[in-house]
Amino acid sequence: MYRGVKEIRGSLLILDGVEDAAYDEVVKIYGKDKRERFGRVLETSIGSAVVQVLGDREGLETDTLVKFTGSTFKIRVSEDILGRIFNGRFEPIDGLPPVITGELRDITGEPINPVAREYPHDFIQTGVSVIDGLFSIVRGQKLPIFSVSGLPHNLLAAQVARQATVRGEGEKFAVVFAGLGLRKTEAEFFMEQFRETGAIERLVAVLNLADDPAVERLMTPRIALTVAEYLAFDLDMHVLVIMSDMTNYCEALREVSSARGEIPGRMGYPGYMYSDLATLYERAGIIKGKKGSITLFPILTMPGGDLRHPIPDLTGYITEGQIFLSQELYAQGIYPPVNVLPSLSRLMKAGIGAGKTREDHRYLADQLYDAYSRGVRARDLARIIGEMGLSDRMRRFLKFAEEFENNFVSQAFHENRSVEETLDRGWKVLAVLPEEELVRIPRKLIEKYHPAYRS
């Protein structure tokens, strides 16, 4: 227990004469108002420590009482956390009492041991055609959305959180939502969506707002993943973890690194940002012998739309694919504005096909992608020489691209499509092309699923 603070800099307390303080240690802080506050040790050196105050710091003065607890931040987990909303300190903000039953768990956690991992192979239905049809999410996968400020990535995150299900009878499914640096209007939007649709009953939300301390933003995803690990590996549930916005997390990491006086790396971000992100992303997956799974759906806004920026660059190395959102499609009024050609789901083939989605899924996805790439090339050429300068074949692919964007990619925010409906829509847009152009689909599947043979 220490009385007196050498200096207060915003939310930082600088203490002298401190012994045995540890990085990340939880600290209890008592001001003149006798109210208990919490903090975390941000930096230690011989005889001194820097403490970040979590939450309200109003009223703190230099004669503040500081107690070092000797432990890192832990949260209490039990079945009672389902349907609850917490802040970045795991304090309830839904008007209900704190969780008082269950065990305490350290939020730091550990990545899943590669030897204990099981290869992901089960399909998750999001109800969004462009994702389910072309970039299917598989249980245990890490699939980020790369967006730009101003695009509706939050709408897409809310829609996926609301609609996502695992196929199969008796499968227990839950969503953990981590809001990182959200504006109050954004947080209210998410909560309104979850409450309106009843999704809140199978959801746990951990919300960090833009005006909360930066160090809290570093805790929020770790709290969310600790909750997810409990639901998945203790309660045998399939858990989808959505994190928005990881760019805000990385900005907080840079801010805290600067406050600790560390040598900056590329663009001012700490050199260990790759390993820090990996400690989060690699906590997702499936463990051999466990029924549950954790699937991670991080969302990040690329600063200036730059794919080579450190945040998307490092994220792309760790995760298994990416979904890009397009400003051009959004300007055309298409939602969700997914840029199909650079997007990829590396584990898709393991989760689709007969017995999982449908036998034609893989071939249909390949054909749609191929035809759309030709349509985009035709569109680019038409901008130079005009549509009348295109060959008849190129004009057909141009028409296909328009049909594909308007009737397959585009769907309403509240529209929840089954994977069967998604695949049927894919066949309908392919009907724009002559059968001889469907070179990536076996003849027997064309005769079974093509609208010309089913009418």
C-alpha cells in the first residue's frame, strides 16, 4: 500500500519508492472520496511505476492511496454472462448486477497449441450471400473484413452477429461482440440491433467507447476472447467473436507504447505489434477433444485505404483470408459492398460441398468468380472504347457482372438468406451466360441445378 503520487499526467499516475511492481498488475486506487478505482501497471523500473487509471479519474490528487494487488486482471465467468453487456473493465452496463458466480480467469490467455489444434472443416451460415457463397466462413477460422472509414462495415458486423448460425440439430451457438473505440452512437446502434432481433439472448457484448482510456481498449478483446474460451471449451458452444474496429486497438497499442517510452517501429507502431495481434488471433480455433469452437471475425478500417499499412499488412499474415469492402460498389448503392476479386477465404474448401452445404457449391463459386472477373475486365475496357466497341461475348460478361452485383452480392440489411437460396441465386445469375461458358462446372451439375433444366 502506497500513499502519495509523484505526478499525475492525465490518466497516468507516476509513483516513486515502489518495490516489486509487475507489468500488467492490477492496482486499486482510493482518492479523497474513498471510492475504489482500478488501474493497471503500465511500466516499471527500479523504485518507480507508472499506473494507468481505468475509468473515471476525476477527483484524484497527489495524496491518493495506491494498493498493488499482486495479480493480473481477471474476470468471473459462468453461464450468467450470456445476454449481458459489459464495458472494457468488465463492469455491467445493462442495468443488471455484476456476475458473482463462476470462476476467475486471467484475461491474458494463451494461443492454442498448434499440436492441440483441429483443422477447421464445418460451415457457418451468415445469411449474407456473398460471404456464404464465395468466401464461406468455417468454424475455427480467422477471417477479417478490410474496410475504409465511411463504409458500412458496422452494418455488416451487426447483420452477421444477428444472423449467424451453425447448421445441424442441437448445436449450441453464441456470439461475443467486442466493440473497440466505438462512438456512443455506434455502440447504441449495435445494442439496438441485438435487442430488436432477440440475438442478445445468445450474445455477450464487451464495449469500449472512444472516450475510454487507451489501456482499456487493449483489455477489451482479451476479455471477449476469455469469455469466448469459456463458452466454447467449457460449455461446448460454437462461438463467433466479432471485433470492431481493430484499427482503434492498434492505435491504442501505439499510444500506450509511446507513453512507456518504447522505440517506435514502422509508422510509429511498436515493433511487437505483429506478435501482439497474433496473441489475440491465435486464441481462435478448435481444440482436439473439445466440442466447441471459436471463430474470429475481426473488422479493421485501413487508414487511407492503404493495404500496405502495418495494420492490414500484419493482420493478413496471421489470418486465413480477408474480405474487402469497395467504395465503388457502395457509391452504386450496393450493400454489402464486398469487393469480390481481391477477397479470399483460405479454408472455404474444407467447409463446403456435399453433406456440409451442397455438392455444387465449390464449382458454382469458382464459376461465379471466373465470370465476374471477366465481366469486370469488360467493364474496364468499355470505359475506354465504349460498350459498342465490345464483342458480343464481352457484352454478355458485362451484363453478367451487373446481374451478379445487383442480384447476388446486393441484399437488404434485414434479409437472411439460407445457403440453398444463395446457391440458387448464383445459378440464376449464371443463366445470363450461354451454357458453353460454364466451363468450371461438371455437366451433371449443370443438368441438375441450372434453371433451364429445373423449370
